[in-house]
Amino acid sequence: PPNAPPTVDVGADVTVTLPAPVVLSATAADDGRPDGSTLVTSWEQRSGPGTLIVDNAAARQTQAHASTPGTYVVRFTASDGSLTASDDLTVVVLPAAGPTNLAPTVVLTGRSSI
């Protein structure tokens, strides 16, 4: 039989809140052709408002860290040396939860003049 491209799947899109890392998990399979080939995989940032640093870009399961909130697209690619397949994952990174911004309060004590 002829060589078929690898199959890849990154699953459902994900949402995280900073500073939590993005968990990247993909599956990849190949038909073993061409003979002696090795399946090579990689993660690559395709778009986003900042940088998404992947801990181990060659691993099927790894983590990534976003530099800023926003929507990122990450591509997982698998190649058998002859044919390549890829799947994109959308990652929504929410800003870190912080203290609620409240209006300042003023307390006047005694008489004063301005």
C-alpha cells in the first residue's frame, strides 16, 4: 500500500487564566511508511497578541506559557519524512484575577480648611 499521511488531533480548544500554563496534548499516528521512517512532531505558535513559549515543542504532551492575555492559535504538526499533517488549537488566555479596583474613600476628621 502507498504511504498515507500521519493522523493528528489536538482536541477541543482551551481557556486558561494567567498565570496558569496552557496544557498542550495531541495524538499522532502513522502507517509506518516509508519503511524506516520516524514520526516527528512539533508545536508552533501561529498567531496571538504576545509570545506563547512551549516547554518542549517536540513533545506530544507539554505546557506553554503566554506572555499576555488574548487569543492564540497553536499548530501541532506530525511528519513521517515524506508526508505531513497538522491540526490547530485555539487557546484563550484570560488576564490574572486581581484585586477589585475600588473608588478611593476620604474620611474627614475635625474641621479643616482648604
